[in-house]
Amino acid sequence: MNQARIPILMYHQIDVAPPKGTPLRGLVVSPRTFSRHMWMMHFLGYQGLSMGELMPYLRGERTGRVFGITFDDGYENNFHNALPVLRRLRFSATCYAVAARIGQSNIWDLDEGIGQVSLMNEAQLQAWIDAGQEIGSHTSNHLDLTVCAQQSLELEIGGSRRLLESFLRQPGGVQHFCYPYGRLNTDSLQCVAQAAYVSATTTRRGRVPVPVQDGALTLPRVLVSRSTTWVQLLLKCLTNYEDRRGVQG
């Protein structure tokens, strides 16, 4: 892997795929595929890290064969199907939780006709942390931040951090953020900075150039879908394939 760039993998659900024709079916990666992805990276000598553990590498303070692992939305199937693999390989990962929807479902997808899936509850989120994993913020309600008024922005961004920290025991608190839908603008970016997040991830495709300086609040990621084989994952992580996709996008 070119150590001038580090990939941050972007997963959503780890579960059996819903029926064909289901919206966003491609974002549901099977447990078997996820396990193959992780074991292949492990076999090649790479360490999967949460955003907190990855930051020294992104800043150029440390070097090594590393990659980031993130899960958006906080689905319960991440807890059941991804956590055992992560623990077995001694990998860590960041799960971005929607703070006001803990223990509920992905109701932000209702208008799109997307099926409802259970989200982790408080006990599961704490168990995730206690197992060596990390929780980040995915706002309070999974809103499009680019259309939010200033007061709503503060509640979604800074408020979500305070809410998560009110019931989760995580060393250092909640320091990492993810923009819903990958959408951000100047106001939302400033609000993330004011909330003192250490990093923030987008859906812009690509690996992170190292060392990160002013760009830690607009980090690109490597898209992983249901159809991503372990060979394709290596192509995304070890070559400039995903970087080119980011430029084209």
C-alpha cells in the first residue's frame, strides 16, 4: 500500500441482503463478504483501526500498514455480525451513531421506501466501546446539514456529541463525526470545527493523503458495497483506483 495515502473503509449494514429491487440494497454487505475483506487485509499484514487510533497515522506521526474501518448509522447488525470478526482479528472500528435515534430504526429512509432496520441501543453501543471499538457522531437525527438553519446545525452537530457523551462511557468522549449523506457546506463545516471534533468523514471517494493538515474535517473514504469482492477491495486500497473515482466525482 502506498503509505502516502491511507484508505478509510465505509460500510453501512453487515447482514444478509434484502430482496432484489430493494433501494440501497448494495449497501448491505454480507457477513461472509465482510469477514473475507478483514481476513485478507490481516493476511497481508494490515491493521484495521478506528478513527481515533488512525489519526496519528493520518497526521504522519506514525507509520505502518494500517487502514480505517467505519460504519455509518449504527445498525444493530454491525454489533452482531461485524464485531465478532473485529475482535477476532484485534481490529478496531468507528461506528457513527445517530444520537436521537438510539435503539430505534432508520426512519430517515422512510420517504425513500427503504425498509426499517434496527439500530443499536444504549447497552449495545456501550458493549461496542467496551470491546475496544469506537463510537462517533452521525448527527442527532440524520438530517441533510446543507439545508439546516444555524440553530438546527448546532443541535445536530454539537448537540449530538453532548447527547452521546451523556450516556456513553468512552475514553476521551466522542471526537469523530460523519456527515449524513456526505453533504456539507461552509456553515456545517464551521459548526463541526466549533464542536471541536478531531475528524469528520464524507462520502467523497478516495484515500486520505498523508500527512493530513487542514483537511481532517473533510476526509474521503473508500466505498465498500455488497458486490465488492476481496480482490476489488485490494484494488481500492492498494492502488489509485478509488482516488481517481474521487476526482471524477
